[in-house]
Amino acid sequence: MYQIAKVKSETRGKVHWMALQEADQLVIFGISGDLAKKMTIPSLYRLERRELLKLPILGVAFDAWTEEQFIAHARESVETVEGSVDDAVFTRLADRITYIHGDFTDDALYQEISKQINGKKAPCFYLEIPPGLFVVVAQNLAKADLLHGDARVVFEKPFGTDYDSAKQLNDDLHKIMREDQVFRLDHYLGKDQVQDILYVRFSNTFFEPLWDRHYVDSIMITMAEDFGVEDRGSFYDKVGTLRDVVQNHLLQTLSLVTMEVPTDDFAITRYDLFRTIPSLEPEQVVRGQYEGYQEIKGVAENSDTETFIAAKFKINSLRWSGVPVFIRAGKNMPVKATEVVVRMKMLPPFVINGRLRASRWYDDVVFRLGSKPGLNMAIRVKQPGLDKMEPVELNLDFQQAEGGTPEPYEVLLMGAIHGVRALFPDEGTIEETWRIVQPVIDNPPPVISYKSGTWGPDEAQKMTEKHGGWREPTI
């Protein structure tokens, strides 16, 4: 019988772990799949191009390919995503990779993995496989004595489908390995522009003192996609927008906007923030479904799965008490954009040159997190030649100012290899985010139809009327 590591449930969110040593082997389960083709393999190529990869890679999949067939597949993947292939870089990457295939439930496969990695002390196992296999693979890795010491396992999204399943998955994994060996992947936390939020907040004296209920009127987060479900109907109809992007990506983004400075343990600071957010009630939510969704192949007849959601959150902390947080996300919106708007309170009327001036505008600090990442904010200046004020928008383009940025999977792969746990949600955070949305999963309000190319149902538009309305994203 293999050894198991026990972790007490009462330690959720309150464990301070020592850092794992740098991984000396990367093992990728599911490397022949679609995610690997679109994201993982191109990211490994870019890391090799930047000369950051220092370890061997073992690809494991069900497909009975030869190693030569897999290398050809990998080259095609890189060429499709990158547009071209640097032969010298790809040759270096290919020289790192070994490929084996087998049944993920077969003991023989794990004996072969053990033989291939040849006694490495800190292997990193990355599971980009169906969630139903997470525990099976982890159990087999432990049974083959591959989870000792500084070994770690990266689990792809989704991690659970509701609060109970996420908690059960955590409990099952803790019977097999330590919490510090569990890396739950949310690719949004690998986005440089998302991590920029923390640095902008805490490293600028004209932001940090004003980032609270005394000066902030509201916070709005929008994730808009200008396309529909298309050929993903059978998958999306079982998931919906709340599970797909709100419980994970957008709540994690919200945590960076509102958490305290993580001076010691990032996981505890993030967990403490989520603990202050009450669970959503159905009356705080508007769900929508774009016209024509039910005609898509794989979508159930009379499906009530949402393709749009807007919700109003509260944060019961001294810093944020009374400041509403609005999150909306949807498909077939007018534009493709993701942004965070921190809306400052309006100034009271004041006198300049003997005239009473009343502000007609909110001051918005806008973090652009999409394809053109950056920061927008407006200041008021005197209108030339007139005794009037006008807003002038300042626009910072992060890519132009800072140069090219790595893709999220590059950041997260290197984070897992180096044991950087701050980039990965811990067990407490995962359970709290599911706890927050669970009442809407249990008792969802009815979906409201909306036209493609609009901002969802009118009810969602009305949600923010008292706070100046939603800001249309800056592309």
C-alpha cells in the first residue's frame, strides 16, 4: 500500500508552506490533446526560445503515436500558432521531449513513467486531462512512489463543478499528497496585465491611499466576447457563463483589485478577501441567453444555460463596506474586451474664479486586460480659451511601454516549475469562490433572451444606473 499524506481540513487557507525546490522533470499528461496543441506546446517553444527551459519533458497520452509522430504534431502546433518555426529552437525543444502512450488507469504506464524520469527528486506533473481522471492519475502516481519530496501536480481547470464537488476533490487529493504539492491552474492569474493590477495599486502614491470606500464609488468588471458558442454547444450547455468564467477568472481578478497587500503569504491574503464576500443571492443576478443559442448543435432543447450573466457583489470589510462590485460576462457582445473599472466618487461642488463648479463626470481608473492591455484614467483640465472644465483621458499602453509580454501558459508553466504558489489558487480560495456562487447554481433565476451584438438583457443595464452605468470597454 502506498503512503498517503494527511492534511487537516481546519487548516484550509491558513497553512504557510515552505517553497518547493525547482522541478527537475516536467511530465505532461494529455499532451496530444487540443489544449496542448493550442497552448502548452507553443508555450514550451516560446520558453525554449527565451532559453528558460532547463529540464527534460515527458509527454504522456492515450494516442498510440510514435515519438516521431508526436514531434511532427508538435511542430505543426507551433507553426499554426506562431506562424513560423525557428528550426534551431524547435530542435532544442524536440531534444528535450520523450513521448509515451498508455491507459491512464494502467499500473504499467506509471512503471514506465518511473523508468523514464529515472529517479528525479522534484518532478512536476501537469494534468491537462478530463477532471474525472484527476484523482485516478494522482492515486497511480502515488502508488508508483512518484509523489515523494518536492514532487508537485498541476491540475487544469475546471477544479470542481460546484462547492461540494470542489471540496470533495480537495479532500480526495489530500489523502494522496500534501496541499503544497497541489497546483490548481487558472490561466487568468498567468496574465501579466492581471498581475499588473497589484503593482499599480500598491506602488503608486496617487492610487494606494484612495483605494477604499472613502473615495471609490463602485467597481465594475466586464468580460465580453464578440462570438458565440459556435461548435462547443455540447460542452458549454453543461457549464454556462457563471461556471466558465465568473467563479474562477473574474473572482480571481476581483481579488487582486480589492485584497490587502500580500506581505507574507499570498494565499492567506486572497483567502481572507473571499471570506468577506457574502454568497450571491439569485435576486442579485441577471442571466441571459442570446437568440439562436438553442439552435446550436449539442445544446439541449429549451436549454436554460446562460450565455450572459451580470451580478452585484458585496465585500464586508472595513476597506470596502458599502462599495458595490458589479461583474458581467457574456458571449455575442458588441466587442471582445476584458476590463476592470474602479469608479471614484464624484467631487462635491466647488468654486473657482467666483463660479460654482459641479462635476458631471465620474473619474474612472480602467485596467484593460484584453488584447491591448493598459491603463486608462481621466483628469479634468481647463478648456482652452473658455472658463470651463473638460475631461482629458490618459492612456497607457503596457505593451508599448514595457515591450512584449509572455503568454499566460508560459508564466504558469514556469511558476509550477519554480514552485511559485502565489500564481495558483489554494484549497481555501477554490472552496470560497464556489461557496460565493453556489446559491445561484442551486436556484438560478430564469434566463432572459437578448440579441447578439448587444450588452445583454435590459435588466443588466439597469443594474448599475445609480452608479453612472456600465462603461463600454475600451478596445
